[in-house]
Amino acid sequence: MAETRRGFLVAAAAASGVALAATRVVGAEPELKTTTAPQALRVGLATYSLWQFRNPDYRSVEKCIDLAAEWGFDGADILQVQLEHDDFPYLQQLKRRAFTQGLDLHGFSAHQNFLVADPTKRRANVEHTIFCLEQAYALGSPSMRVQTGTWGTSKDFDDLMAHRGIEPTPEGRTDEEGFKWVIDCFQKCLPTAEKCGVTMGLENHWGLGRTPEGVLRIVEGVNSPWLRVTCDIGNFLEDPYDKLDAIAKYATLVHAKTYYGGGLWYTLDLDYARIGAMLREHKYHGYVTLEFEGKEDPRIAVPKSLEVLRSAFVMA
């Protein structure tokens, strides 16, 4: 009986193939419908937008996820230092919460400092970055924001911002040394990034990532698809457009800042439509993460910001 059934199936498959071939010869090919309507990029909410390192009412990542869903975001980008626990069962709870709210956990933002002369401290920062990559993997996040770190010659972050992100190099040290350290440290993180499938995105931030030349030197020096760029449109404080254009070709994620109520450290008058057009030219189709950095009540400012970004970041 098995042979009979197998023979029937073979014959039926052959017959259907003949019929299909006849249909293709005799009938017209089905018309493929395409659309040229512009589509908005997906927009996520950085949990940093609510917490801002200073708003205890929004420290809870769970609360940030719930609000992101309530306001209509597509995803959430979790700030690693905002986690109230860093154990993996807790991360699985966050992943489940986002899933049931219909959100992607598309980004994970970590801090590290590779700009230190002590090799033991650099090694500790590499180990921390590797741990963060594993956390991102546990959350299901395909992208993790990384930084070079700073020289640590400013009194604190407020002092660094007062000097527009510029800090002196420590006595006896050079940027050339720093670039070698940073590139070497990221190379040590590559095997874990590849194993976990998490792309590191070097943010144009402070330290050696303060300029597009610095970002490109590191990314091209590491020379791996597992280190790309997190393009932050609010971190080039002067003449941002050409600088953003220089690094956008490597963008794996975009951070977009708004400043309703005045900026926490500074306010930039950004042309979001111009930046959106630039991203279109670079064929960027990834996520845009809102990083609200203003003083207005986030329950008012964040939904307004979402409307601005949805209208500006539209791909034709």
C-alpha cells in the first residue's frame, strides 16, 4: 500500500507540473503589484528619554516599555545602566513584556571606557562590553550602542558639556595611543558580537568619537561588519549636517534628539526633514530611536517628538 500511495503522489505531482506548465504557456503571467508610497521608518523610544539619569519616577524599564507602547512607538531602546537588575531571568521578563505590548527591543545602549592607559582597566571594560553584548542577545536586540569613552580629564559630565565635549589629553598621553587602544578593545569584542548576532554601533559621542574623522578611523580600523555606527543627530554641536553625512553610510541605528522645554545641557535647532532626506540618500532603512533631552514633562514632549520624527523620517 505504501508503494501505491507513493506512486499516486509522484503521478499527481507530475500531473500538476504538466498542468502548471500548460498554464504558464497558455495564460498570461500574473501582474505583480508594487507600491511607491513613502513609508515612515520605525521609531523607537530610548528609555533614557524618560529617566534622563535624574527622574526616579521613570527609572523602571517596565514603565518605560508600557509608555512606549501606549504612545504608539514601534520599539524600545534600553539603557543598560538603567536596568534595576542585570540577571538573565530579569531580562527575559523584559523581553516578554515588550513582546506582549507589541514592541521590538531593537536597541541596547551600553557604556564603556577604552581611553585608559591601564591595560587592566581596559580589559575590565572589554569584559563589561562582552557581558553587555550577551545581555543584548538575551533581550533579542540586534544592535548595541557603544562608545570610545573619555579621557576623564573633566571634573564631571556637566563640566565636559560646558566645554562642548572637548577635553584635554592627559599629560604624557596622545590621541594616537588612544586610537590604538580603542581599536584593539573593539577587536577583542568582535567574536562575541558575531556569536550573539549583535551589531555594535559606535556612537558619535565624546572622547575619540567626537568628530566624524574619529568615528571613521575607528570603524574602518576595526574593519568588521560587527562594528558599525550609531548615528546620533544631536552629538555634533557645530555644523552637524556634513558631519552626519560623513558617517551615515555606516549607520546601523539612528538616535534622534529633541529638546522641548530647553535642553538639559544644550539645545540644537535641527532640521529633521533635511536629516531625513540625507538618510534616504544613504538608503537607510533601520530604526530611529528618540532620545528626548529636554526639560518639558516627557508625557507631553515625547508624544510630540514622535509626531515630528514620523513626519521627517519617511523613506520614498
